Amino acid sequence: MVSEVYVENILKRDKKIFKKDYRDSQNRNLVKNKTPSSGGVPLIADFTEYSPLHNGHYHCMKTAKEHVPDGLFVAVVPGLFERSGRGLPYILPREVRAEIAVNVGADIVVEGPPMGIMGSGQYSLCLCKMFQALNTDYIPRGYNPSPEFSDILKRISMGHAVVPKPYKIVDTTLHETVFKGKLAEDNYVICSFSKSLNKIGFDFKDKFIFVPRIEGVSGTRIREAIVSNELDSIKDMVPSETLRILKREIENNHAPLHNIRNTEEILKNVNSLSYGELSKLNFFTPELTKNIILHREEEPFTNLEEVLNIIPYGFSTHYKHRVLSILETKVNNDIISNYIETYPFNIRVLNYKNEHVLEDFKNKIINDNRRIKLWR
């Protein structure tokens, strides 16, 4: 069984990495507007959590590589603090997720932005800045097929920014409403990417490789089976390498990390930080800060359920767990804003197939004084 100390050590490690990256990024300037090279191996950049890598991810990877047979497949795997867009801990740490990805066919795996401590728009912007820094030629994305989404995909393929608005989707390039209502989450993410890519001036015309989701794979069922250590029940939904490495990590008491928090740190921060300190934390609202202060004046928080209960519903269904992630890491909103401004200052390679592939990768990067670091 995974101990909370193991998770605490991962968070301590990542705080050191984050602080050093941030400090270095604020002390050096990137060279702006460098013209990217048009040569080199075509680069396919796929952002995927791989928590864990299942047959749907593998299908998307394989389809993209078939579409660009001479391409370099780069998986951008969310990194620091090991917290997902849902605010929850990942099943496995990123270096292990990267190992699985290379074993099933990825050429390079790089560390993506710290999703769990950012708002949805913030990490979408970071991802798109990573695509730009990688000099990306193709972006594969899985989607849920539906009649209303076909027109949206065509518009995005043409390079239009198709932007989610409250209860509608708008083509801001042509100033047209193309859909009224809500999209499936995967389809919503694609629209958000088109918005962020357009915002940073990245020409994404004909760069997306849209891959319909396959049937018979459920990320929720896979995670439930891993937590209950019933791996045989999901052997038809994950590649054999995912299963092998999962078993290894569970035997070593390094998995699953899902739902394991640094409870001591969260309770310390929620009970001791001042009103001013709490209000500066990323996406903390005045209402949330007030709720925390009022509760602890009556009685200190003693467990995470008490903390979750006083968090109001926010900008997403995952807001409550993102708040817990912020309380674990204690990152201020001004630091996140500055971090995004220079992102990605470093490009950290978590794993790669071989030295030849690594050299091809280095030749593709828009340098801008960025550092390429290898995971140790």
C-alpha cells in the first residue's frame, strides 16, 4: 500500500523543481518571435494524461503515426505536483507514465504544465505554448463523434478559432454561432485548444489529426479496478506494457497514488494561513477565503471532508479538488501568471526511445534560449 509519506516526498521534490524553474525563468529573457525552422522530421505533439495509458490512447497514437509515418511522436504528459485537471492525484508519477508511453510507441515524452494547480484556461494556454515551442506539425486529438460536431471540426481544420461561450460555441474567425448547448468534454477541449492557439498566434490550419474515440474503454472503470487491485478485469482495455508496469509499481508500493493527499500539509495551511495569504492563492475567491476563516474561528479543520464541504462551487465541476491541490502546494496567483508568461522556459524530457530520436527532437525545438533538460 502506498504511504502518504511517499506522496509527500513527491510533492516536496516537485516544489523544489517548480521553484527553481520559476526563479530561473524570471532571471532570463527568452528571445521573442524567433522564426521556426521549416525543416527536420515532422513532429506530432499529443497532450495526454496517460493515467494510465489505455487502448484509447494507444489507438490515437497509432492512428497519428500511420497518418505521418516519418513523424516524431512526442507525448506531452502533465507534470509537476502530479495533479490532474480534475484536481486529483494521478495513478502513477509522470516518469512512470512516460516509461509506459515509450514502451508502447512514443518517441519522446516531455513534461507538460502542472494541471492540478491551474484553471482550465491557464493550462490550455500553457499546452498551446508548448506546442508552439516544440515547432509542432501535427496535433492528434480524440473526440466523440456527433452530427453537430462535424462542422466544428471542419472549421478548426481550416484554422478557425471556434470558442466555447456560455451555452454556445462561436466561430470567432467568422463571427458565427455554430452550436447552441453543451459539448462532450473531449470535444470541448478541442475548442478550447483552438481558442488558445489562436490567442498566441499559432497557425493550426491542417495541423489537427482528429481521431474518433473507440468503444469499450472506460478510464473510470480502469482507475476503479487499479484502486481495488483487480487488474485482470481491465486487461482488454489497456496495453500489456501498462498492465506489466502497473503490477510492478503496485508490488513496490508506489501505486496507485489516486486519492492520496498530503493531508497534513493541507490542514496546516487551511488552519494557519492568514486572510491575506489565502486570498493570494491561485483561483481562491473572496467567498472561499471568508468561508475558511469563519469555519476555523469556530473550530479548526480536522479532516479533508470538512475542507471540501466549505468550498463553494466554482468555475468547473472539479473546483473543489483543485482547491485541495492549491492548499497542498501553496502557489500564489501572481506566480502562476508569471510562470505562464515564460512557459515553457525549460523543456524537460522524461523519457525517449534512443539517442538518434533525441537529436531529431532537439533540432525541431524553437530554441529561444530555452533549456532542454533530461529527467534524472
